[in-house]
Amino acid sequence: MYCIYFLLIVGVKVSAEIGRPRGVSISMASKYEPNDQKIFRCLDGSGTIPYEHLNDDYCDCADGSDEPGTSACTNGKFHCTNAGYTPKNVQSSRVNDGVCDCCDGSDEYEGKIECVNNCKELGKKMREEQDEKRRLQEEGFKKREGFIAEANNMMEGKKLKIQELEKEKTELQDKLKELEAKKAEAEGPEKEAKDKHEQAWKEQKEVRDKERSAIKAREAFDELDLNKDGFVDVLEIIPHMEFDIDSNGVVSEEEAKEHLEDNEKVDFDEFSSRIWGNIQSIYKKLVPDDQKEVPPPPVEPQGETGVPAPTEEPQKSKLESATSSETQELLPTSEDLFPPEVQEDAVDEDKMPEYDEETKALIAAADEARKNHEEADKRSRDIDGEITTLTSYLNTDYGKDKEYAILRDNCYEYTDREYTYKLCPFATASQRPKAGGHETNLGRWGRWENDYKVQVYDHGQNCWNGPDRSVKVHLTCGPEHQLTNAYEPSRCEYAFDFITPCACNQPPQPQDKDPHDEL
Amino acid sequence: MAATTIRLSYYLCCLLLIVQVHSVNRDNFKTCDQSGFCKRHRSMQPGNSPYIVLMDSLKISSSQISVQLLNTKTNVRLVLDLYGLQGNTARVKINELEPLKPRYEIPVGDVLIGEPKQQDLKVLDKGAGSITLGLEDNKIVVSYSPFRIDFIAGEEPVVSINAQGLLKFEHFRKKPEAQPEEQAPANPIEGEEKKEEEGEKKEEEKKPDNEEEPGLWEETYKSFHDPKPNGPASVGIDVSFPGFENVYGIPEHAESMALKTTKDTDPYRLFNLDVFEYELYNPMALYGSVPVMWAHNEKSTVGIYWNNAAETWIDIRSTTADKNFFSKIADLVKGNTEMAQMDTHWFSESGVVDIFVMLGPRPKDVFKQYAALTGSTELPPLFAIAYHQCRWNYNDQDDVKNVDANMDSFDIPYDVIWLDIEHTNGKRYFTWDAHKFPSSKDMINGVAVKGRKMVTIVDPHLKRDDNYNVYTDAKNRDMMVKGGGGEEYEGWCWPGSSSWPDFINPEVRNWWASKFQYSEYGGSTPDLYIWNDMNEPSVFNGPEITFHKDVQHYGGTENRDVHNLYGFYVQKATAEGILMRSNNEQRPFVLTRAFFAGSQRFGAVWTGDNMGEWSHLKVSNPMLLTLNLAGITFSGADVGGFFRNPDHELQTRWYQAGSFQPFFRAHAHIDTKRREPFLLPEENMKIVREAIRKRYTYLPFWYTLFYHGFRSGETVMSPLWVTYPEDKSTFEMDDEYLLGSSLLVKPITEQGSVGTSVYFPGKDESYAGSQNTYVNAPLDKIPVFQRGGSIVPRKMRVRRSSSLMASDPFTLIICLDKQGEASGDFFKNNILQSSNADPSGKGSTKEWVEKLIIVGYPKLPQVSISQLMAIHSLYITAMIVTAEC
């Protein structure tokens, strides 16, 4: 499947040209001057051809340099002099294709089309336009200089403000330390007093709990000790179904014995010291058969009243009730479920007594210290916020010379047939229907593109079945800041045209005018 | 364009509908089970045809026999007409002997280009059980009881009709009195309940001579009621291809080229529909229908054209031939080896059985035979086979101007820029949005100075607006299709409430054609051409997104009878309008989405709303091959894919593939990102530009291909078996194809692929014959190969548009075969004018041959100066130049 390409050269067309060959610019003319051997060397050095093969409408050179005046080489260039206007190099494929590409008509010498030489008119118009543009640019550029100065002032102002704030912050740091120390100073005794008070209460409570537990152990012992022999034995355990470890419905001797820590029987001392602790959580008072409660019916979720079944209430421990009362504020419905009087009974018993006056005073002093510290701390954080905002403002890229800073905090609108578009530079872009309706976010400030000629606003409101909306703002030099056009080249990808003096560069000096004019 | 997206925006408030957006909604389209006649035909069992031939009624004339068929169960009589036609073709027509009223037949001259030329039939044998007729070298055996017809080409049975006994012809009948009235449910009940009810009904009504079955007198699909005023009228019959393992054709389906057995699926359906985000590789109906099928094996190629425009389903089974039977009717089938056979079963909702049997015997013969019936693809104007730049939508004149300028500044050639529906004043076709396109002529002329054209979309739905003169004109002339009750039919499409001109009516077509006169279509110029979309037709709120079946057309026909022809007529009328506006001087160009057999005569077809996904790039090849096989050679798929955003690699590969497909247009949905080729990253842009430029260099070759297609009905994009009919390994190959017989194309359709295995057919040509070879194909390479022994004409001076290259010189690429020879030809005429397609005339041109590139030459050619000079002066005077090496 190898292929060998042979080219049969099939045409010789000698063009009789005076001076340089057709399609060659003056600056290149020397390369096309005939030498003694009448040999032309391709400009890329890739080969040589006889002079008469120049512009013979057959492509010889790889770089197309032998056919500057025909369409034979696909990569060739044809030079139009365009006297009176700007010279131009066009692709060789535009030579003699029936379309006038050069204003002097030199690209259409075969006569497929009659091209009118309008270079003079174009040149005149171009110069007028250039003058106008230059005028605009000069005016704009002056304004731009002003904007830059203004921006620098503003920036300086912001920098100063930052300095001020930083100074305040430094001062505040010392004050904060001081206040923190005061706070710590006040909180130490406060804590000590509170701890003391609470510790005392805790001890008191423990004693009480112990007493209660002993009473309960006694009660249980007495209840268990059915034959009142001063011992609880295996047989006395067996009737208590709560000791049925394997849940087979029967309390075996082994199971009973296990609850008695492998004793056949225990006296009260042993019971209260070794046994009760293990069984008090499961132990239930034995109820005589005839008084046995019918097991409560399962609580049906669609209960008519929404009030919990009465059987649930005794199961709630007092502690849980207390917890409930603490969360009462968060759960207003709990008030309905647990009427207040029930709670108060429950709470009172375990409630810690109020702090004594001395402790109260210490707490008040600590509160004061905390408040002072908090205030200073807040101010410090506010300062941080302000500095961040200012820094972000200062760190935003407003162009090479900060020339666009002036646009910040301003908004500009453009209205077409259907919508009013709004651009708030360095912030947002949006649109709203002219007929009224809510505003659509087209994007938030994103970045510069294309050497400060384009601003991108992105991550706007998502399009149904499409991307997030975004806007490209094309900035060009103009006399005022003005949004001049808004369009949607692709669904939900918008483009704005914005003219502003900020985009006016220094106009070229007049002596640079028309450097390439050829005659 | 998609039907459903905008429809959704009308009903945006309904969240449920939004959910449907991301894939085809199968619920919108009927399955066979939901179609009464499909179910009735499909449930038939092979064997035991009740039909017998009544020999007493036999009438024989020189090229025709006519005989009655009797249904021994119902006693209903049919009449069979069998015609011999020129070019190894026969026609089998079955109609009712005495129908209550005429059954619909497509007017001759519309799909059939004329009354087919007849060919003598010789009675070879007239026995007690059958009659044998001779048609050129073929034999046709008509067996009496049961009725069947067998076609024997040379010594081989190739086509059998009613061999399975599936002929079912629902004769027109009077609606049973009272009963159906009573039974017509006030509230149509769907699903099981209804079935049960009908089951009971069936039990009660069972009569020996009545085929009373469900869905005969009315049907309900979703919320749509079909009153079926004519009752059951479907027709169906089986066609077998003994000795064949592969059948092809019956577009349009998103399917492989070799058709699949439908044992475990629905039958292939032909019913022109606007399917939103269609699924690949299934038998669901799409936008167009061509009921033509080919069977091909090493020995012969045959096929049938089913001349019926109603909804049609086709079942396909792969079986073995009944050698017992064939040994009786012909002294052939010998030996014990099994003979393969393809059984197909065709059924249409109304009309008649009208089968054209084309007996080949070679692929190029059947294409010619089919072209003799329905015509060939008109030679497109040159610009139409160049590159087209389309998008829904170029927003305004500035947008068009900018795209045009960018294409030039990136040096990417293009010929046509297209405007979709948004260019109009509120979707009123033949108008312009005055704000976006205030001076359309200036815009068109702006591109036309560079030899370019524009295309605007003109859809058949007319906005019901009394201030819209196209609508009021049609309304005042009573030209709209009517609803079942005789009122002007109203449905929803792009403009909202719409009505549709009745294109079935020739007067309406003339009226429509007149709308393209420059005086009528304001803002148009000779450089503006037309695109018909939504012409299935698409009706957003209609059953299956189209017309109700009882919509009334011209001549007392229902849409049921002519559905698949509507889009065909829209394009026909449009093409006639474009021809008329130039006083018949310039060849028209009209793109259509809906089509039927014969649509090839009016312009190009594209594969509708595809997706920007690799799978859709891949399926474009089999879909276009099948369209080519069905005569629609000028066809393409939206480059890049219509929906979704293809990545850069996919776009690049798609451009490469599209540049070697017949109709080459990039298109994109309005919700996609802009993707004109100059927006691609530089690397991809350069590759895409190269692919487009390559297309331009090959335009003389393409033009010649289309010329041959026009003359002979040949495919332009061809399966390998068309040129290598005996190479069995090519029979199912649809990822690789030939252009003419000279270029072998294997587009890359896999993501990340950097190479592919290419099958090189043909043992006698210079590249490695009949084997697979791995070929590197990095992103910048399209695997395309020129056949040894061929000469391909090209023009290497690519300019901004094809017409700017009109007088440029040719370069001939000469690939020698093993004998060191090559031959080729090319065709040249006026690239636009219509009268110049005749090759007998001579003309002159400024073009010349600037370069011969000889590939595969064993040593440096000895070419003398005189030869060089001779070639230089080779100005072409003949229209066809045959070059040989």
C-alpha cells in the first residue's frame, strides 16, 4: 500500500512583467531580481527553477514563493499595493476568483470581474476615520489619565483607611489582652465559688441517694424474704419472672442462684452490699395474682387524643422529666404532654439550691468582664471584615494602570426591544424584561480576558436545559462610559459592548502615519 | 429540529413534561400491539392460505395476465394482475374485484415517474396446478391452490409471494348495523378491561365468513380516538427470498445496514414521524419511508418495491427454503444442503397490494430497475454537494455576516449558510423578522458575491392568523386538510395554532410552488434555496405527534391512505416552485426531513434530529448506506449532532466523516453552545479545516458520482458488496463503504481511536486484497483509500466556495492496478443550470489538467517533452473525458 507520487509538470506560462513579478511587494522585489543564470531560488531554499517558471500558474516551490501572482500554490500570498490605501497580502486562492479583494483590483487581472479601483476613496475615508478615532482616543486618553489619578487617590484613601484600621486593631489587641486577663481574673473566683457550691450540693445529694438506695434495698429484701427468715433464698427468687435470664418463661434454680451470686441464700448485709446493686434495675415488686395488671394494650399510633397512654407516665424517670423541663422552651409541645405541676414536684426534690450572695456577686463581676471582652472582640472582628473588603477592593485587577477602577460601584444600562440589560462593573451583570418582571442574574464578576479587552461575568442563573448564564463584555474606547449593545450569540451566553474612555490608549504619534504607503 | 422541545416550552408550567426531555418517549409512539391491523396481520400463522386462483377467469394479454383469487373462507374475490416490465421487473397487483368504492392508489407520475414500460410475458407452461410464464431469462410460476407466485431467475428461485400463505386482504364492507353503535363505549376504556370486552364481543359475533376482530371499526390510542369511517381496509402478504441470508433497505430506521430478524422485536415500521431524541438500533419508525427491500447473495441481487403510502410494518425472519416445493416447480435445487431463506411479511393499513419485483441480477441492475420506476437523484447543483453551515439559529444579519467573515478569515471554505425558524416573523414562513433581518436581500447578496448561497426553512404548517396572507390565501381557496368532521384541521406546531395545506392536491402544490416566485416571497433572491422540515407532518398535539388518521385529503382520501406521502409532496411542490421561479433554468435544491420512494428526484434528505454523541456518529454510516440503497443517494446526517454539546474530538471526527458523506452540513440545536468550525481550539480547527478543504478538492469526483447516479440510479455512498458482490465478508459491513467504486472510506467513529482495521476488498487490485489491515489514524487522519486502477479527478486550488473554483484546473490522481493501468472519467456541465445534464452535447471550458499524480508506478515514467506539451494543451472539449494509464 505504499504510494509513490510523481508530478508531471504540465504547463509553462511565461508572464511578461516589467519590474518585479506580479504579486510581489517592493520590499521583496530584490529577491525576485533575475540573476545571471536565470535561476530562481525558492525563498525557503527548497529548490531552484528557471526564471520563466515564475508565475507560470504551476506551483514549483514548497513555500509557494514561485507563484506570487497566480493561484497555483495553495500556500502562496499575493501582494496588493493598494496605492492610496493600505497594502495587503491576500491568499493566492483569492487571485482571479471573481471576487475583488484588493481595492486596486490587482488580484483580478484575468477579467472575471471588473474591479473598480476605489483605493483613493477608501484611503480618504480611512484617514477621516483615523482622525476621528484619534480625536476620540486623545480625548478619551485624557479622561483616562484623570481616572487613573482618581483611582490612585481612591486607592490611597483605601490604603490609608486600612492603615487606620490596622492601627486601631493593634491598639485593640492590647486592650483585648487586658480585658481577657480581667475576664480570667474574674472567672477564677467565680468558678471556685460555683464549684464549691455545686460540690457541696453533690455530696449532699449522694448521701441522700445512698440513703434512698438503702431504704429501697431494705424494702426489696423484705418483700423478697417471703418467709421472713432474714434471708433471701433461691426459692424466694424463683417467682420473680424478671430474673428469667434466658426468657424461657421460667426462673430456674440456676438462674436464681446466679442472681444471688452463687449463694443458696443471703442475709440483708450481703444482699445490700453485693446483690442489690446488680438487680435493682430489673427488680420488680411481686404482685399477687389477683391484682396482676393486664398488660397495657399496644399504643396505637392513631390514638384519638394524642395524649400518651397512661402506662407511659410511670416509666418516665424523674431525671427524664427534669430533662424535659429544660428542653421545654425548645419543644413547646412538651408542655401539653407533661403538665407543669407534675414537673415541679419532680424538679423540686433534686434542684440545686440557689447560689449564696457572695457567689452571686462573683458571677455578676465575671459577667461584666465577659461582656467587655466580647465587645472589644466584636470590634476587632469588624475591623478584620472591613480590612478584607478594602483589601479585596484593592486586590481587584482594574487593568494595567487601574484605569477601570472608576467603574466600580457604578451600574450601566442598555435597553433593546425586549430587555433592559444592566452591567455593574466588577460586580454583576443582569437583565430584566422591559415589560416588567423579575431580574435575571447573568453572571458575577469573574476575570479579564484578551489582554484587558474583555471582561467575563459568569456563574449566573442556570438556564433550563443549558449552562449557567455568562456574559462577555467587550470594552472599546469611547467618549463616555456607556453600555451600547447586548446580545446572545449562543443560548444563555451573552455578550455586551461597552464603550469607555478607560479603554482609550495613547494615540499613535502623527508622524507614524501611513508608514507603508507605496506608490 | 425537535418537535418536543418547544412544545414543552408552551407547557413549561407542567413539570412532568420537562422530565421527558432527555430521551425518546416511547409512550408517544405505537407498538404493534397498539395498532389493530398490525396485530391482526402479525397474529396470522404461516401455511393454509385460504386463497386459490380461479383459472376460469384467466385473461392473458401480451405482457399481462389477469385472474381472480377466491378467499375460500369468506368467498370474497380479488383480482390479481401480473405484468411483465422492461428490465427484469415484474409487477404483482392485487385488488378487490368489486370494491364498495375505489381503493387508494398513488397517482402514476407522482411516485412512479410514469406508467412502467411493459415487457412481453410468454406462457411457457399451463398445467392443472400452475401456469409458468417467461419474462426475459426469468420464469414466473403462479400456483393455483393455494395461491402463490415464485420467481426463478436463471436457474434459481429468488422471490416467492404468498409462499407462507399470509395474504390477508380486508375488503371494504358495510359497517354492521346497530351493534357497533351500541358497543361504541361512551368513554373509551383502555387496557385490559377493553380487551376483555372485545374478547367477549368476538365470541358472540364469530361467523364463519366474517373476520370480525377488535379494532376494526374504531381504535383508541392514548387519548386519541380514531373513528375509522371506512372500517378495516388493511392488506398484507408475505414475500420470501430463497437462497438469501441478508436483506437491506426499508429506511428510515436508526439501524444497521443488514436488517435484523424481528422475531423478538416489533416489525420494522414505516410511518413518517417526528421522533424526539430517537433511540438507536431498533425498528421504530422515523421521519421517512421507502418501502423498498433488496436481498443479496454471492450469486444475485433481487428486491421488491411495495407501492403503498399507508402505515406499513414489515416482519423479517431468517429460515430455510422449502426445497420440496422448489424441486417440483423447477429442476434446480439439488443436493442435501440446507438452503437459507429470508421471509418477510408486509402489511399496510389501506390501499392495495402492489409489488414490483426486481430481478437484478447484479446490484447495479436492481438500482437501475428501481430508478426506472421511481426516478433517480437529480444531479445536484454543485454548491449543494459542498459544505453547508447551519445552526438553529443564526440570530440576525450581523450574525450571518460575522460567521461568513470568520469562515473567510480562518480560510475555511463553505457554500451555504442556513437560517432556521427564528428568521421568520413569528414562524410565518415566507416572511422575515423585520428587526433581525431588515434587509435580507442585502444579506444574501453579501454572501453571494463570494459565490455562496443561503437557505431558509419553509415548513408546511401555517400559522392560523388572519393577518398572515399565506394562511388566509390558502384558507380562502379552501386548500387546507380537513378534520374528520370536515372542518379545517387545527393542530399545534412552532407558530402555535396551525393548519396544513393539502399537498395531496395537485392544485395546492401548484399554489404552493407559486409562493416561491420572487414577487411572492419578499426578500428572496435567486441565491436563496429552501429547506422543508416538520413535514411528516409534525403536529405537537396529534396522535404520535402527527395528523389524526381520519384527516381528510383531496379526492376523498384519508391521511390513513396517504400519510407517508405528505412530506414527499411538500418537497415536490417546493422543488417545483424553485424550478419555476427561474423559468425552469436552474436546478432546484430542497432539503427535506420526511420522504418517500421517489423523493430522490427533488433534493436532499437528512437523518433528522440526531445527537452529539459517538453512537450517533457511528450510526450515520449504516443509515446513509440504507438511504442510498433505497435510492435516496443525496443524504447526510447533521455534522456534530443536533442535540447536546459534542466535545472537540467528536466534532473533529464528525467533520472528517461528514466530509466523505454525500450531503455535508453542520447543524446544531438552539440550546447548544456555538460550534462553528473556527471556534474550535486551533489544533482541531486546523484538522476540521483540512477535512472541509479536502471535500472541496474532491468536488469534481463527487459531481461525477452524482452524475452517474442520476443516469443509472446507482448508489453514491455504496456498501462494498455493490462493487464486490461475491465477497461474502462484506455483506454486513456498514462501518466502511465505497464512494462510487474508487474511494474506500472507513471513518473513525470511536472515541480516542488512533487507528482502525480496514478491510480491502478485491483480489486483483494493487492494495492488499480481501483482508484486514490495521491503519494508523491519529486525529488528523481520515482513513480513505483510492482503488488501484482508478483515476479520481480533483481540484487542488481550494477557494472560498465551489463556484469560485469553476474554471480552475484539475489534478488527476491516478492509482495504477497490478497491471499498471487505471481508468476513470469525470463529468462537467454548468454547475447550476438544469438543461445541461445531457452528456451527448459538447461544450468548452477554461479548465485544464494541471497535474497528474500517478500512484503505484513501478519506475520513473518516461515522459517526453512533447508529451508534456500535449498534456498542457489538453483543454477539455468533451463533456466526458475518459483517461487511461
